[in-house]
Amino acid sequence: MFLPPLIQTPPRGMKPIPGKGRQEKIPGEPGSGGIMISRIDHVAMAVQDYDGAFDFFTRVFGAVPCTSSQDDALQYTWQILALGDLSRIELLRPTGEKSFLGPFLRNRIGGVHHITMQTPDIEQAREHLEEHSVPYFGFNDVFDIWKELFIHPRDAYGTLIQIAEFEADDWLSESVKMHPDRKWEIEQSDDGCTATFAHPGGATVKITLSRDDLRSLIRDLEEAL
């Protein structure tokens, strides 16, 4: 059923623009950019041929293997792979006939199983979903290292969403992380430098700066002192 734009009730945090048939965000309101979600941390892919998928992403795309584990109760294994600066994939593989991944892989060789969004506060995220009447399941805040909940695909336009509170660096390889005592590193080059910064989403970000960029940055830093 289609309703004229100005008759539709806008989502919370939005307001109709008279005569425009569209809506704009209300500054400071939910929907205008809150802190419930920090970022998309990774995309989880369930596969039947785990060894083949692992080889594909590591050999072809240069993905770096990070943490991995096996859950005997849920009958599956998982492996985090880091690509580039801030991109990550999680490979999922069933290890038994009763694995929850069985139905998902019954008629396919693999595919995107869910996406994981990082939140700074799982309780705040849960309250936010409840305020917006969004159903969720699997809420778990028992472990400090990982707290989570899920939104079913039927309530998220066809995609299983996992929202989790965690520190990304806890799950990454040492080779892609900054030393915990440092926030940046500078590598000099002929025409400037490459600056590497620790990122709150885990791992690092590299920026190439020319000599002019460096002079401008120094001026900005001096003004900030």
C-alpha cells in the first residue's frame, strides 16, 4: 500500500519537508547520526569448502589470518581475516550435522551469513532498539570481552545483523596492530612521510603526507597547543 509522502508518519529523528515529498534529519535526534553503532567491523561468510575459501582470501587478496576458534557446542569454527586497513572477513564452517550453519548451507556452497556492527555500549544499543520497536534475540552480556545481540533478517530487510561490544584489537593479529604503547608511527620518505595511526576500530590507517602537508599539519598542531 502506498501513502502520499506527507501522510506517512516519518521515522523518529526525521521530519517531512512541506511540498517536497521527502524528509530531512532533525539535528541531534536518533537517525541523524548517533553513537549506537561505531562501525561495521566485519562481514561473516559461511562456507562449505573452508580450506579453499581460506586459500582464496589469503593467497589472492593477501588477507592476514587473525584469531580463530572452534565451538563444539554450536558445532562450528570461525576465522577472522584482515584485509587492508580496516576491512575484515569472518569465515564460518560447520563441524557437525547439528550446526546452526547446516540449514544455511544446505543448498549453497557459501555466502554472507551476517554482518557485525560494533557498538560502544551493548545495553545502550539494546535500549535504542527497544525504543524503535526493533525485535532482537540472543542478547548476551556475560563476557566482558564480547557482548552481543542479533536482529533477525525478517526485521532487517533480509540480512542477519549482529551488534556487539568489544575491543577490535583483541581479535586481530599482532602484525596488523599498532604497539599498545604507541598511537602513531612516522616513516620518512624523499618527499614527505607516511604516517601510520592506531585506529579505534582496530589495526591501523596509513596516510601519505607531502612536505607541504607536513608543514600545514605542524601549524595546525601548534595552534592546538
